Amino acid sequence: MTMPERLPTFDDVLQAMKRIAGVVHHTPVMTSRLLNEISGAELFFKCENFQRVGAFKFRGASNAVMSLPQSQLQKGVATHSSGNHAAALALAAQLRGTSAYIVMPETSPAVKVAAVRDYGARITFCKPTLKAREETLQQVVEKTGAVFIHPYNNPDVIAGQGTAALELLEQVGELDVVLAPVGGGGLMSGTAITVRAMRPSTLPIGAEPANADDAYRSLKAGRIIPPENPNTIADGLRTALGPLTFAILSEKLERIFTVKEETIVRAMRLIWERMKIIVEPSAAVPFAAVLENRPFFEGKRVGIILSGGNVDLEKLPWST
Amino acid sequence: MTMPERLPTFDDVLQAMKRIAGVVHHTPVMTSRLLNEISGAELFFKCENFQRVGAFKFRGASNAVMSLPQSQLQKGVATHSSGNHAAALALAAQLRGTSAYIVMPETSPAVKVAAVRDYGARITFCKPTLKAREETLQQVVEKTGAVFIHPYNNPDVIAGQGTAALELLEQVGELDVVLAPVGGGGLMSGTAITVRAMRPSTLPIGAEPANADDAYRSLKAGRIIPPENPNTIADGLRTALGPLTFAILSEKLERIFTVKEETIVRAMRLIWERMKIIVEPSAAVPFAAVLENRPFFEGKRVGIILSGGNVDLEKLPWST
């Protein structure tokens, strides 16, 4: 993973919005009287769980694919992922009529493998270690000439993720805070770039599980500290920052709140029960931060990016 | 239960819309590319699961309460119900500053009792039989002077329920069919009145569990046939038609499709997984009818009223 030559800017987000407007869903912003009452804040939920493939990841993946020159596009795109980025890249490639090569751990749930396959991607399985994933990807790229699209340490991906905040700020009036979850930092980076440029008085703030607080510790230490055995229900947030997202967040992010596992489950369940929408655990982390920090958020107008809704309905965290 | 002097008309629905516009949510209409592909039809889901108290019932209850003259309103309103109508009437009464007296079976789930109590209603418990419910309600009404608001055999309730279809038809273009579930028939009656008046070329069609097909059999026989031990997961649809809803549906309804239990579960799960929204089993019954009758619906533009989203998250029908 090397440092790209440039950091993405708000202009890149605007370009991304033009590029992907025809393929991404313009997702709704929902409000909830009951959750406002519970939290004491006025909350505006940007519903990326309703995005195509069920997560914001489709914004970044489609922007990255659509930014490639035709000569590079022909040989396809590749990544390693067992999660939302794999499905997002597969669909983005399919829509552009090119190939997606996805390296997935052989332990991936069948339902995720099926989703990626349904979008026409070619899957290569590997052992479930980061080393095996990276080595297998390297082989696939050498063999096919496909372009590696990193899930977050890629300026086009970050610019694409920033379009969620762009839409949110256009959909609602002034906000005091915009909250997003922090995993690898792609969504948070795009969000921070957009919020700082569009609304200088609005604070971009991250939320992270205390059990996977590597971004919080990295920003505090001034260097990337990888997570150690991150044990959190928010499986989308177990990744480390990359050089690019670390650089952007160091410059743009106001702060990070870390939250307890039990608050994540409570937040997720409140969103399901009161708003009647399905969000994955990672998506509930920002609302968990609101619940844990009432004095900070009380009376504020808070935008929350609900990052996704892909969850195993057979294994819910409150089931006994 | 006696026959009211008049049947509600489309004009009553229009009056209801004016009356309740300030208190009900104008719910969104959602579409799903994936469910369109699966069904072969173009589907427009009217999301009453996002309505206040989580179900369309709040439309009828608030219209009934707001239609009462001040002299009657003062003594409060009453009903017997363990379901959505109880919560809906409790909230409607609270918003008008009057009392709601709710008779609930002593076997009601604690979560439902808590919801009704949270809206400030006074609860009287009774044995879990229809006879005990009716007798207890009679005592409450005699003691308090409260006005009994029947959950569906009431023209103001029916007119209120019709506002969901009114909004739907205003939100989308021409439709070939509007589908709603049939339990006591209040939602279906209001829907049929509205659709027949606003769009003469659009067919109002009902959907009912085969295991609780009393409305289907009643309309065929030309007389009300009560359900016999209705054994369906769609717990909101176990009730019999009333004289009023029977009269309206006999005149206005195009037909009823009955569906299997396994299709209801499949339809519910598809809505959860693909649309990322929470609907209760009763709300999935119309989409189940689309899945079971592809030749009828293929290529058609179909409005579906998703009746509610109140479901016990601890007991999902696909959990083992």
C-alpha cells in the first residue's frame, strides 16, 4: 500500500457526483420523533442501507470504475474483500461491461459469495489470512492485468463515498454535526472533505467501537496503529486506516467517539424497532455515540450516515 | 355490532385527509428493482410501517377521534384490542387531550401493554376470550361514558384508512391494481372506496392468508362467515368482516387472492432482505399474492399497501 500522489478534494466529490448520479440511488433522509425524544437531539438519518448492494460502498466502487480510462477498464478490476466492497465492485464492473475479479476467503458466508457471483464477478478463494488475500490478489492481477481497486485507500473511492454527505447536506438545512462510522476510513474521509468544504460551521465527527478503536488511537498518536484482535459486532469496522485516509482524517476530522458493544446493539435495535428499517451493526455505531454522549449532542441538529443494511437475519445480536 | 345508517364515501375519505393531515405521517412510496425482477411486475410500496405507532391503524383511529363532537370527546374513547388499533387509539386520544380506555386480554405481550400505556391510555385486563373482551368493554363504557371506537366496523375509521390509498394514488402515476391485506376489512374497504372513485380503471384487490380465508369465503357466499380457528402467522388478519366492511367489499372489491403460509414468510423475508425495511407478517400478504400469481400480475403496475411494521424481533418466522 503506497501513498498516492494527491489527496482527493471537494472538487473530486463534485465530479464523482456527476459521474455516478445515473447509477447510484439518491437515498432518502429519514427522521424519527421517537429517537429524537430518546436522544434529546434532532437526528437526520441518511439511509445508505437503501443504496444499491445495501451499502454506501457502491458509491466509491462505481466512481473508481467509471474514472478508469477505457484502456485500463478493458482488463477488468480486482479486489480482495468478503464484504460490501466486493459486491459493490462486482456490480459497478457489471454495469460498465467489464470483469470483476474478487479474492474471497474460503470461509466467507455462502450468502455473500452468492451475492458477488450474482453480479457476474469471478471469484478466487484463498486462506482466511490477510497475507493469503494479498498474495492471491497479486497473482490474479498479474495474470489478468486487472486494476486493483482498494476498498478505501484510493482517492476515487473516497471521492465517491463523499457523495453521501453531499446529498445529505443538500437534503437538510443547517447541521451542527455530521457523524459517520470509521473502519478503514473511506466513508469518514469523503464525509469530512465534503462537510468542511460545504459547511464550515458543521463538524465532521467519527464513531468507532471501543473494541476496535485503532483510528481513535492512530489519530491521537499521529501514526497508523493497526487494530489488535478487534472483537466487535460491527464487523465492517475492524479494518485499519490506510495512509491516505489517515492523512485526510488527521487534517479534517474534528474528533472520534468510541462506543461500547452493548450500546451498539441497543442503538441497532432502537433503529429497527422505532424506525422500522434494517441497518447492520456498523451503521448503528454513530447513533450509539449520540446515546453515550448526551451532553455533547443535546439540542444539536445531527446528520448520521447509516452506512449499510446487510445483516444475517438468522443471527441477530439480541437473539438468545 | 349493528349496521350503521350509512356507508362511508370517497367524500368522507377526502374529509378525513383534511382532518388528519396535521397528525399522520405522509408516508413514502418505495420501489425495488430487485423485487420487480423477482415478481415480473412494477411494484409501488406504500410504507405504512413508517406510520405513527407503526401501522395504518393510526389513520382511522385519529379520524374517528377527531370526528367526535366536543361533548362526546370529553368522556374519552374506548376499545378492546391487543394490537395496533389499541396503540393507535391511545395516541389519537392523547393528541386530542382526552382519555383512552383499552380492554386488553391478560395474555397480551408485555411490550404491547407498555406501548399502550406509554401513550397514556387506561388499561383494563380481561380473560382472553372474545366474550370477556366484549363484556369488559361494555362495563367500561357504562362506567365512563366513553365512546366505543370499533377497529374497523366504523365509517370514520374506514374513511381514515382510505387516506393511505389516496396518498398512494397521488404519489405515483397510473396503476393497474392496488393491493391491501384483508383482516376485519377496514383498510381494504377504505382502499376500495378510494381507488374506485379516483381511478375507475384501477382494480382494488385483496389478499388474505388461505388459513384465514373468511373474507374470501364470505364474499363468495354472500354472507359473513366467521373464521374458524384461523392458524396464520399474519396475526393481524385473523378477524372476521363486520356488517359494514362486508357491505362495502361486496360492492367495491374486485377479488381476493388467498396465499399460503410459506409464501407469506418468503415475501416478508424478501422485503426485509432486499428493501431493508421491517414489515409485519400481515403486511407481506399482498406481496405474497403477487409471488403466487405471476401470470396475473406480470407486466402490471401494482400498488401495495404495507400495512405495518410491528413485529417481535425476538421471534422471527425464519428463526430456527
